[in-house]
Amino acid sequence: MRESKSAVVRMLGWGRLSSICLTSICWSVSVQAQKLHTVSPTVTTLEVTVPQLHRTRRVWVYLPSDYTTSHRRYPVLYLQDGQNVFDEATSFSGEWGVDETLNQEKRAAIVVAVDNGGDKRLDEYSPWRNPQYGGGEGREYAAFLVETLKPYIDQHYRTRPGRRHTGIGGSSMGALISVYTALHYPKIYGRVGVFSPALWFAKDSLDRFVRQARPKHTTRFYLVAGAQESETMVPYMAELRDQLHQTGVLSRHLHYTIQADGKHSEWFWRREFPAAYTWLFGGISAETKKILAP
């Protein structure tokens, strides 16, 4: 299956390279001008070893504004492509403004955002190989999130470590690895944010995997994409929704939205994040209210 040139550039353009080459085709990409930092004071960064891949990674940690003045424990949301989550200066093409959004929330979660691996991004964000673009390190990356990063976060911060209080999410390839990780570790993640997932990257392998998965029926999946993305985006995401339902996820725990003006872009995901967060962690039900109660 062949993606449009713009969609592939979007997924390969994380390394701030001056040019990108796919097979025999090369084209120029402008190096970004220096941008101002927009990250909030409540966000700190860590340098974390990824033993499963013999690499290191910057990890951003957002703490709710009342963290230092309360004794509460907090839900945690793990996001991919950390460069784009909090800071305009480090983003590929705009940040999500997650810190600004959650600073307005009375019941904000801790957010842990993991930088992508630059030229290793496609490898790390898919457990299956694409013959043209790579992949194949997603199992190890998912194991890092569960076996290395989450225990560290739970040990050093006042978290609610149970699956009902733990979410994972991302966009594009970050959404693909988030879906895989949530399904591979159903006892760890109970909330999943799926923004414009790059399901085309390993469609057949993913289909087989999802059909065999055994997610908890109470796991909440928020799926959102735009009608102006690639031609396969909407039908493939609809298939994913139906597959998840067939594996046992309750209909009321599957939120599926297609926005008419949505594009495969940071501005779109920034706009959609507040609604996704509210549905996943906010006052949706008595169960969710219990999760966020002090």
C-alpha cells in the first residue's frame, strides 16, 4: 500500500534533516528556524536509559499545578513523540500544548512524554517491519515503557499505578505503537488515546495481532482522525474500532470521531487533545470520577 508523499514526509520528518530520501526519490525539507521555548515550569526532563534497545532517551514529566501542595496520588498518561507535547522549540511542526491544557484542569493527570528516537522513530514505533520504511523494534520499545519507565515513574512520583489510572497515547506512528502496547499489556493500560494512527505501516500484521488480542472489556479507546488525511485513514481506523469491539471492548468504551477539517498535523492533534483527555480521564462516568477522586 502506497502512502502519499506528504503523509510519508510527515512520518519521517522528525529528525530536522535538511533532506529526506525514500528509495530513489529525494526532496528538500527546510531546516526549522530557531523557536522560543513554551514549556511550563511544571514540566521537567529526565535522561533515561533504554536497556532493551541500548539507547538513552529524554523523558518529559508534567506535574499538575497542585502536586506540590497536595498529598493526592495521580493518574498517569504516557505520550509518544515527547518533543511535540509541551514545547514549541523542540517540536517538529508545532506543540500540542498539553501543559497549558492541563493547567486549566482541576483534576489533571501526570503526563510522561517520551521523545521519539529521531532516525530510529519508525523502527521503535512498530513491532513489525515494513519492507520499505523499516520498523521491528516496537516490542522492545513497549517493554521499555512497561518494564523500565513505568516502575521508575511509580517509584519517584505519587501515582496511581493501576491500569484504570494509567493511559497511553500518541499520533500517527505514535498511535500505532500505543495501540500495540495497550493490547500487548492489557493489565497495565486502561486508557488509550489514538490520534490519526498510521495503521497502513503494518496493516496485515496489526490485523492479525488485534484479532488475537484479549483486552480488558473496560479499556477505554479514544480514536480520532481527519477526513482530509490519507485515503486509507478513515476506513482503516473504522476497521480497528470494529476489531476492538469484536475482541470484547464495550461499545461505550470506544469513542470514534472523524473531523471533517482534520489533517495529519500537530495543530489538529493539539485541538483534539482536550476532548480526548476529558473523555479518557474526565467526568464521564461514576467510574471515572472515582478514578480521579482524592
